[in-house]
Amino acid sequence: MSREYETVIGLEVHVELATKTKIFCGCSTAFGGAPNTHVCPVCSGMPGSLPVLNRQVVEYAAAVGLATNCTITQCCKFDRKNYFYPDNPQNYQISQLYLPVCRDGKVEIETADGKKTVGIHEIHMEEDAGKLIHDEWEDCSYVDFNRSGVPLIEIVSEPDMRSADEVIAYLEKLRLIIQYLGASDCKLQEGSMRADVNLSVRPAGTSKLGTRTEMKNLNSFKAIARAVENERRRQIELLEEGRPVVQETRRWDDNKEYSYPMRSKEDAQDYRYFPEPDLPPVVISDQWLEEIRQRQPELRDEKLARYKEEYMLPDYDAKILTSSKKMADLFEETVALCQKPKKVSNWLMVETMRLLKEQEMEPEDMAFSPENLAKLIELVEAGTINGTIAKEVFELVFRDNIDPAAYVEEKGLKTENDTDALREIVEKVIADNPQSVADYRNGKEKAIGFLVGQTMKATRGKANPAVINQLLKELL
Amino acid sequence: MDILQYTAAELGKKIKAGEVTVKEACEAVFARIEEKDKEFNCYITVDREGALARAAEVQKQIEAGTLTGPLAGVPVAVKDNMNTKGLRTTCASKILEDFVPSFSAEAVRNLEKAGAVIIGKTNMDEFAMGSTTETSYYGPTKNPCSPEHVPGGSSGGSAAAVAARECFYALGSDTGGSIRQPASFCGVVGMKPTYGTVSRYGLIAYGSSLDQIGPLCKDVTDCAIVLEAISSHDPKDSTSLDRTDTDFTSALVEDVQGMRIGIPRDYFGPGLDPEVREAVLAAVELLKKKGATVEEFELSLVEYAIPAYYVIACAEASSNLARFDGVKYGYRAKEFEGLHDMYKRTRAEGFGTETKRRIMLGSFVLSSGYYDAYYLKALRTKALIKQAFDKAFAKYDVIIGPAAPATAPKLGESLSDPIQMYLGDIYTVSVNLAGLPGITVPCGRDEKGLPIGMQIIGNCFEEKKLIRMAYTYECGRRKEGAEL
């Protein structure tokens, strides 16, 4: 490549809000119902039905706006976006165009290159569409309106990002903020968080924006990183060949690591937006806004600082513990029970992270209780079980949330602290392993390790290794 | 006395007194429908079986003393754009020919709570788009006062059914005059309340920001009773108002002493039929004799009301009617290739000419590049019209004018020239744009014997002033021996 190029990226992020009911009716938002069981006249577009706004949606949207330093539009409005598609029962989507609920925000992100600010253009509220199910055998399609009317917010960033790393950092930042607020679980794989990437390139040092494309169907952070890199390269190649970038929407295929055009600007639809006449303007009074502000929980950055200060945790540990709301909650609840922050941190940082990775789970999927983790820590601290046994028991706590105290009792896993009984076993190990004994006596310090291992084996792992060590030294 | 001669209030009393049974009232209506409706075509659907079953139930409740309201047991006709659970609701369109709603409109439910018996669903202009009830897929309704004339529209079936005594009262909807104008053409009383007074839940929307349900009745008393019954704050309609002043019958007082009437000169200018002008001014004269003060004034902006109304109503309609696509309910084209062809054929075949015209008009004014020039300008005009009314109501309690420039046209005269038909809405559409209440009361007939209506317009929430004025006028005319 003859020239240096700069990549300019802006994101449109859709987040499904964690309300119990839909945005404009009382139907459940729960996943997994049989098709068309969470529907009513409103969310299936029956004639004569009218929308009624769910206040919780406004509260979540405003909470996200406050947490991302937005100005809250205290008199915001809904608009209709008109387009025909069978997953959209009214053939219009109720959204916000002219007066969105939040505007002009910003978040700080951190990458290997340092910190920077990404601007947020706006956040608006809207309804999700239903789902089409295509029956290949019957050559027909069915519509499931269970998702129709599930509340979404769309967070539109400014074109402030320059690399895939920044995109990921920005998304992580949003995800943590929203999870901490409890406004959504933000799972990319399950679609409760969806990101469309607007990307253009321009010669480095110039300020005029190049022609952008919009990339859809990005279902993981990895896919986003790959798509950004791929699209950047594709656009630079076009420019280098003297060909224009076409403004279009493209769809990413992560298996083929390739994107293809869905529709160009020429056949872009005219959505004929106009103010939704069935909904009066949403007035967020000073008092209501203050209530929302008061209810804002401690967010990630504050929590991170507090962990370092209050629990004296290293930056690295505090970052990992606060990297998911679930992990942080578990940490704090367990510490409240056992008062041993460093120990709790260790269990979460080492064993928990290992098991999560091994089982390809998200922290949100953890199902064990802080009580059981606290009990396990107590058992170790009291010397009731040793570290090896504790790890084994923890796997069961992690998997099945067992009560470790009861389990240790039941399986007879308590550490053998009876020195007389242990002394007999050690004597037998010494008698059975003359070679190792000789080695030790000849100055091979390491040989004692073998003898400790043999003793542990003989006690089925229950002995306290420190006691064995002491006994061995004494008897040799 | 023939049961059919009773007003709704009179019949309600007779039923309560045990002099007439609910079944007898219904049978009288069905006999009348049997006799007359082949000619007038007021009804799209008559629910004889449902009504008689309901009549028996209501009769029991009246006898048990659990239903005591003035409308208990009185048969009613409902415009076919209001959902009636289990009873076909077509909006007078082919596209909803077999549509049976799963829920009833809130206004209908309120009437049912009051003990009403629904006789059937009345004819209308397709999706309430029209001023003559000729755009109905189910054929035109004829004016019972003179069957070669139209009954007006879009609630023409409701107005004609009341005039023809094929029901005791009816519900209509008014987006740009659709209650007041047919009431005027058929010689009945029709009222459009303040926007938000009657829930729109279950009313199949035409122009959502303008639509309002209201009564069509034999006299002002019935009108006040029915409006009182159907008004309610409905959390299912976000534009519904929480009013505590809906005891409209308390305004049935024969006294207008000291009330100030404004006569907008702009409503009596060129284009107004001289006979209509004379009749309305004579009615105003009667009110003056009763002690009201009368003053002429300039309302202004009248000529902008029609373009603003058609832009806004059609814009909303183009979106509201998008759901009729052949996917979920209603008519679907028999033959098509692929999704978009299905949409196009279904809508081309399912909607009538006037409906398609308004959908196209509305889609056009919302298109990118035209939105500001048409839709936004219409919204600004709407705001200015509201201001003009605010100014007028600072000086006057009510404004009086005609409901339409002329009496009912002949069948077949209007549809060939839609612009001319739209211009006929000049005295009614402003009221919808400003969200005001308006009532039409009969005030005479022209030399062809066609009814003339006087329209009384009030400020928002001032239905009681309208009722008082209309009631006083009606009493005065009765005393003069006029046939109402």
C-alpha cells in the first residue's frame, strides 16, 4: 500500500432491555415461550389496538443515558418508522427520530494505546420486531410475535473509533455499564446486545470522512474484530485500485470471514417517519429524573476504585472481579459472609475463572451461592480440609452448588490431624521406601517430596501436608 | 304509541317501568329494519340472534335491579369501524370482509355496562374516508328523508339508522365532521366531544390525532345521556383524558341567558347555500330571543383548514392502514408471486378507490423531501387554527355556524369530483384540528325537504355549554311546533 490510511468507525448498538413486560403492552418478554404465546392485540397489530408506554423502559433508557454522560431529553417523543415486512405486525415500528430520550453523551475507553473518549450521539427507545420462521418443506413462512414489542434502546456513537481494539473496548464499556445498571444482560450471542459497525477509511492526516458502509450480523466480539479488519482492508484495496467505496449495508459471514452487500443507498427505503399520534410526549420531570439518578447503582469504574481502596486488592484483581456484575456481586456477598476479601478474590480469580474458561461459560451463567463459597473458605481456613481437597470440593460447588460442609462430613474428607495415627503411616512409608530415605539422608532434599506424596496417597489426600513434613523430618 | 317513536331516554323509562320489554324494543327495531333497510342500507351487519340473547340477559338484570341506568335495554347501532367482540367489523371495506375482532372497543364496552343492546353494525365510508357513505364496499346508504340523496358521511349509516328509526341511537366517529355532517343531512343530533373524552381503544384508526367517537341521537337529551355513558378515562388509550366533568346530563337546562355566541363571518361567506344560511341565522335569532348575546367576528384561517386536515389525516391514515397487508387477518389476494406481490395485489384488490387515493396522498406528504413542505406545514397550520379558536373563545362561550355548505347532495354526484367533496368539509374539519367539541342540531329544512343542521362549537372541555345551548334551542323549536 502506497499510502497510510486511517479507519473511522461509529457504532449503532441495540440493547434489549430487561423489563418484565413489553414496551407498549403487558405481554411477557420471557424467552422460550411457544410461538405466539406472549402476544396480545397490541403487539400483534390487531385493528383498534393502541400502545401504552412501559415507564420502566424510560427509566432504563434514562439510567443508561445518565451513566454515559448524556443530556436527558425531558420532553421526548416517539415517531413511526414505516416499512412493510411480515415480522412487523403494524408495518411500522414505533421508534424515536426527532426527539430521542438521550443525546450528546460520552464514555472513556482504555486500550493498549491508552485512554480516549468516544462520543455518544444519541440513545433512543424502540420496539423489537417478531421472528420469521421459514419452513423449507412447505415452502412457506410463519411469524412468531413473541419478540414483537420487546423494548430496545439504540445507542448511536459518534465516529470516534479508529481500530477494532477501540470498538471492542467501547462495547465492553457499554456492556459493563448496562449490566451494572441491571438494564440488560447484554449477551451478544443471544442477541440481547447487537452492534452494527459503520466504517470508512481516509488517507491519514486528512479530515474529510470517506464513504462508509454499515456491517450487520456481528454476533461476537471476535466476529466484530474480524469484520472491522476485513472491511478496512477491503475499502483500502478499492481506493488503492482507484475504485469507489459504495455506500451500502453489508452482511458479515463469520464462518467464511467475508461480507457481502445487502442493499445499497440507491435502494434504501424511505421510512416516512412522522410523530406517533397514539403516544403523547414523554415528560421526564425534574423529580422523576432525580429519582432515577438516586437509584443509579455503583458503576464499574467506582467499584474498581473502591475495591483497591477498601479491600486493598491489586489493580489486576480488581479489574477481573469487576469485569462482570455477577462476579462483583458474588465477590461482595461472599466477603460480607466470611470477611476474607483476599481469599475470596483468589477463589474467584483462579479456580472460578479456570472453570468458566474450561466450560465455556459466561460469568452471568454462574449458579453457586456466596454462602457455599464462604463455607468452603471457612473449611480451609480452619484447617478442616486441605487445599487439594478444597479444589475438588469447589468444582462441585461451582457445578452443583453443593453445601461443602455437609459434603466434607459425608465423604469423610476432613484433614487427618491425629498425629499418632499419622505417625504410624509415616513410619510405614519410611519402611517401604528405603531408597528415598537413603537419598534424603545423602543430602537429596527433594526426596522428601516423594515421601510426602506417598503419605498423602496413603491417607487418600486427607492429611495436612505441613504436619507430614514435620513428622518426616522428625523421624528421619 | 309506536315503540319506534320513543327517544332512547323515553324507551329506557318505559322499559324500567315494565311497560315495554327489551325484547319488544328489539323486535320493533328488527321489524323496521326488515321493512326499510333493503332500501336505506343503513346496516352492514345485523345481529338478530346476538341482540335477542343479550336482550333476555339485560331484561333479567333490569328486573333484578342491577341495571338501572337510562340506557338499560335500549337498542343501539354501532358504526362498523368500532370493534365488537365476536361480531364482524369491516370498516365498510373488502379487506376486512370477514374480520371478527377478539375484543370490543372501550366505548362499546361502556355502553354494554350501561345495559345497551347492540342491534348491528352500521354502514360508513370505507375506513371513514368520505362524506357521503358512498365509498362503502357494501353499497351506499340512502338518506331516509329523501332516498335519492346521500345521508352524508362517513357515519352515514348511523345517522340514517337513527333518522329511519332503525335504532334508538347510534355511535359514530368523527375525524373531520363524520358525525356532525351526516347528522345535519339526516336531521338528527350528532356530537363530537373534546379529543380524548371517549377512548379510541378498539376504534379502527383513520387519523389517530383527530378521531373521536360520539353519539348520533334523536334529540339533545339522548345525546347528553349517551355521551355521559361512553366517556371514560381509559389507560389503554394514552390520549384519553381523565375528566371529572362528564356529568353531561346536568347541562340539560333551558337557559342561555347571558351566554355569548360568536358568529364567524368566514362561515357565512360565498359558497354557502342561501337556504342553509337563512335557517342557521334564524336558529341563532331564536337563541338571541332566549337571552344570548350574538356578535359577528372574523375567525380567520378557515381556507387553510381543509388542506391542513387532508394532509394530516391522510398521513396518519397511510401508516394506520399499513397493517392491512394480507398477512395476519382480512382479505388476501388469491394469486400472487412472492411477498411483495402479495402485499400489492392484496391492497390493490382489498381497498377501494378513495382509500387508495388517501393512502397515496398520505405516503406522498410524508416522503423524504416533502415532509417539511407538507406535513410540517400542516402541523403549523393546525397550531395556528387552534390559536384562532383560543382567541375566539376568550370572547365567546360558543361559536355557531352551519355543519355543511349545502344540504345532502344526490347519490352519485360527489365521488366524481373528490376536491369538491373535500371542500364540503370546510365547516367541520377545523374543530378536529383544534380538538374541540361540536354538536349539530336540526334547524329546519330546505325547499326540497332536506334537513339543515346548525353546528355549535365550544372550547375544549366545554361540552356542557354546547348541550345547554342545543337543548335550549331544541325546546324553543318544540314550542314553536316545529317537527324535529
